[in-house]
Amino acid sequence: MLLGFTGAQCTGKTTLLNMCKDSFNDYKFVNEVTRKVGRMGHVINEQGDDMTQLFILKEHLVNHVIQDDENWILDRCILDGYVYTRWLHEQGRVSSWVLSYAGNLLSTLGDRLDHILYTCPDNIPIEDDGGRSVDKQFRDDIIDIYDSLINNSAYLPGRDTWRNKVIKLSGTPEQRMYQIETLINE
């Protein structure tokens, strides 16, 4: 099984990933994508550019094809790669061809995921951890893009390969974890 978290920054993905590590011994985990690219010397978050997004998309490509006969949970999945690339394109920081490539990858790799675990914002405050953006407008813009894609108001070619796999996680971390446990135990 291949599961991937997705959602804006500060919506509980890492917290849930760590809870999953404690609960699911028969799963392997991919811990990060964006920060890994940042450590390679690329600017991340709202300062990203074509090179940043290409390296992030490459990481998603690798992560979505690692599945052997094992169970995997990804800290972020290709839907993140597309959403953030789209935002950067709307800001004029990413070229149209990179956005198109991200959309094609989402269409292709989204089909490989068994479930996409979307962490709803649920009024979770932005916390500065030294790596993530703390810009509220940036976060709100990212949430709006997710909402438009997940709630059927924005068309994207290939969306049918992944949209029905989205599970919206909401509530406290414990309530979200219960939703994940129920999903995995089905």
C-alpha cells in the first residue's frame, strides 16, 4: 500500500507521520521532500523557482515508484508538488512548462497512490520551526488551491486518477490518527 500525506504547511502532516511511525511497524516512511531539496542549496517555499520545483518533482517521482512489496507512507505526495508549483506559477516564479510537467506527474503518479491523506487546516496555528514558511497569506493561498482541486471546482487533466483517493483528515491529532488507523485496517 502507498499512502501520501498532503496539505498546506502547519496542518499536522509531520505530527501524523510521527504518530504513524509509532503505530505501524509494517510500514516504511519517507520523511521529507522539500527540506531535502532546501539542504541541496535550492530556495524553497514562496521563494521557489523552476529549479526548486524540478528537484522537488524529481523527489516525488522517486518516492512514488519506490513501492516494492512493502507498505509506504510519504510525508508529502505529488499533489503537494503540483499545488506548490501552481502557486509559484501564479506568482510568476515558475515557468508554464514546469507547471505542465507537474500536472502530468500528478496525473501519472496520482494513480500509484492507494490513498491521499489531506490534512485539513482546522484552525491549526502556524508555528515557526526554522524551515517552513510562516507567511499566513501564502498558507491561505495554498489552502485555496487545495480546496479548489479537491472540492471539484477546478479542472485539471487527469484529476480522476487521484481525486477519489483523497481522504480528508480533520479534528485533533488523535481523531485524525483514528481515521488513518480505520483506513489501514479496512
